[in-house]
Amino acid sequence: MSHTAATLPLKPATSAQAPAGAWLRRAGRGVWKALEQAGQRRAQAELAQFAALHASQFPELAAFARPQRDR
């Protein structure tokens, strides 16, 4: 009984998964950007609240904490 082995030309698996990986990276960047923006908005709101509560006691700190459009 004789056995023969044949080698089949196979394409690397990375070429088939590259589009999915690229899509996943783009989606991840979009989610990260949205989370960063939500965090910035939350921080600005909390700093504005802090500035309003402590303006009479710490005017310099309150002025720094107020939202500034020039930043």
C-alpha cells in the first residue's frame, strides 16, 4: 500500500480577516472618541457646578473652573 501526499496552495488566513480587523479598529476608535467626548462634557458640567458653589470663597479657583470658550 502506498501513500502519496499532495500539498495544496492555501491562502494565508490573515488576508481574509484583514477587512474585519480594519473595521473593528475603526469601530473601536469611534467608541473611544465618543467616550472621550462624553467625559469632557461631564467634566465641564462638574467644573461649572463647582465654580458656582465656591465662587464666593475661592474666586480665583472658581474663575479657573468656569468653562472658557477660548481653551
